[in-house]
Amino acid sequence: MNVAIIGNGVAGITAARHIRKLSDHQITVISDETEHHFSRTALMYVYMGHMTYQNIKPYEDWFWQKNRIDLVHGHVEAIDTDNQKLAISGGRAIGYDVLILATGSKPNKFGWPGQDLEGVQGLYSWQDLQAMEHNTKGISRGVIVGGGLIGIEVAEMLHSRRIPTTLLVREQQYWNNVLPVDEAQIIGRHIQQQQIDLRLGSELKEILADGNGRVRGVITGTGEEIPCQFVALTAGVSPNIEVVKRSNVATGRGVLVNDFFQTNIPNIYAIGDCAEFHEPKPLAPKVEQLWYTGKMHGEVVAHTICGNQTPYNRGVWFNSAKFFDIEYQTYGYVGNTLRPGEATLYWEHPEGRHCIRINYDAQSHVVNGFNLFGIRYRQEVCSRWIREGRTLDYVVQHLGEANFDPEFFRQYEPEIVKLYNQQNPGAPVVLKRERGIVGSQWSVVSGQ
């Protein structure tokens, strides 16, 4: 059987690797981005000089031939579902028995005047990184439009080259369409401490041209003009499905799939950023655009294609990111506002760079999710507590189990327990410090 995969990101390559582990099928991966798979999350470090392109390739170049995975560097111009063929740039055609769509995402554009000027771009692909290298040489200011995770990466990239930067965020707090206000304020303050010109409640109205087809500034929603020579459009991404829309494969926002990643065409599947679930699980998004979910998609679809039909089960949601030097982790569900019947335990360090939020059901006290900033907790522990339906009092009593590295990282369990006891005075939790060979930990003396 011939399996063709469009896209060599983490979803497509994970599918290829696991299909090879499970079968002797012919595998062809087509990509117009790069010849070899690379770690997309590491693009910023190439710009910042910490890594090279060679460093961000997880596999040596000989890996593909050794594992009999054919790589085609080209653009898929059309998908012929009736004849099961792909039209590739340059007049080449590739046939398939099974097709996996793993075409990824593209930066959003919302029809701003001037959005196609030279010096205006998003940041997603290797080509985007190369364009950014060119577009930021010798500039005196950059403007970033959008307050998400890509926006903060671009801000750090420009900051690393000492390029003055303005960040336009239409929300009243940084990323508060995702983060609760307390956490959003922590990150907003931290961005400003890096000398980034953070403009909250500010929208892009127009991008101005210099008369030679290049950007010279922007106009905000209030009419203010900000001179700049580079504009990063980082107001989210959307599924990259232009070639799919011209085929018989059903699409919505993304390529519509069921729990097995099957499309409306029996032998065509879609995974990763481009896939949209017909019926997502409760509280789950229709389109999952995370590295780890793309990796899971690839492994699951490989099992189904190789004869072991396997439904997708993401498990407990998690994500992690870095806002300059403040690390962020989230496990389970923590919305930007509390849901009906939900309560929260929120602790913040007086310095305003560390916090822990634990959301739980107000009646049963079963924990729903965690937010952590500037503090590391173990994913497997937090996820297990959520899966097992552990209550808030149990979690508070056992917080030390989740501590990532008690020897080298400060522990905040006593402060969190103190806050918990203030809010729940009936049966206070009492801790004692236990010293060992590699440091010390807190253990529970008494509690509920």
C-alpha cells in the first residue's frame, strides 16, 4: 500500500515513523517548506543565535533513506480524489492508496490595509524566519500585532537584537482571552519590564507604505501613527487548507474529521493543525494546534491505517510556554473566567513573578485544572490528580509530589498551604520539612 503524506511537520512525520514501525507500506512525504523535518518551536532560537538550522533537525539526513521514507520537496497543487493522485509543482504526479493531510497552519490576516507590504509578515514557517532575517536588518522599530504565544516569541526575538518594539494587544490585559486577569497582569508587567512598549486595548487600523512598497508605519484604532519598518502579524493562526478546498474533501474551518481522523473520503485522513473535529469532546477545541497533540494525532492515525482502528483520546489537556524568562504550564481546564459552580485557589508571590492557580468544583471540591507561572510542577502528577478526580484538600496535602526539582528550585508549598488554611479553617493542613541527601521536602503532618 502506498501512503502519501502532505506536510512534514510533527504530525505528518510522526505518522510516517509509526506507519513504518507497524508496516512495510510505501511512504511518501511531500513538503514545499523544507527538505527535512525540523522542530518548529525552535525557530526563534535560530534567529536569536542560540541554534542553527542543523541543530533543530531531530533526525539525521540519513534517517529517511534508512527507514524507507521517501521525501519529496515540492508544492501540492491539486488533490484528485477520484483517481487518487496528487499534482506536484513542476508537472510531477504522485499516486496514493491512502492520503494523510498534515498541512499545518498559516498566520491570520484580517484584511488590514497594507498587510501585503514588504516588511509585513507572520511567523510560522521556515520561509517566515528567513523573511524575518531580511525584514529586520537595520530597522529602528518593529510593531507586533496580537498578544498570543507567537507574538511574545517575536517580541523576545526582536529584543535579543535590541530592536525597539511595540506590541499592540486589543484586549485590556495581555492574552486575557485565555488567561485569568491575575496571570495576564503578571505577564503584562513582565513584558513591560523587558522595555517592550506594550499597548493594551490597542488595535491595528492600517499599515502605511513608504512609496516603494515597504512598510513605514502603522495607524492604531485611536488614530495614532507609530513609525516602524517591520510589522509582525501574530493574531493567531488558521488551518492551511487552500489546496484541500479545491478538492472533494469536506472542510469547515479545517479539514473535517471524526475521532479516527477520517474525512468524508474513506481513504483520506487529516491530522495536526489542519484537522477539525466534527464533534469535539466537552471543553475541547474543534481545532487543536499544539505540538504534542499533533504528535498524538500522527501516532493514532498510523495505528488505524495499519489495521488497528484506534479512536483519538487526548487525555488531560496540557500546554507550556515561556514569556521571556517566566515559564508557564497549564493542566486540565483553566478558563479566563470561572464557570458556573467553579471555585479557585489562587496564590501569587509578592514579587509578582510566580503564581499557582487551582480551579475546582465548588460543591465536590474535585480539581479541574492548574495554572503555574514561574513554578514547575510535574505533568504526570497533575494530570493523574485530574484523571483520578482528586479533591482540593488532597492536592494541597500532596503538592510536594508535583514539585519538579526540590533540590534546585524554591518550594512554595508552605505559602500555598497557609492560604488554603485561611480559606478552609475547619481542618488545617500542617506541614513539616524533611531533609534528605539531595535537599528537603515538605510532608503533611495532619489535614482533612
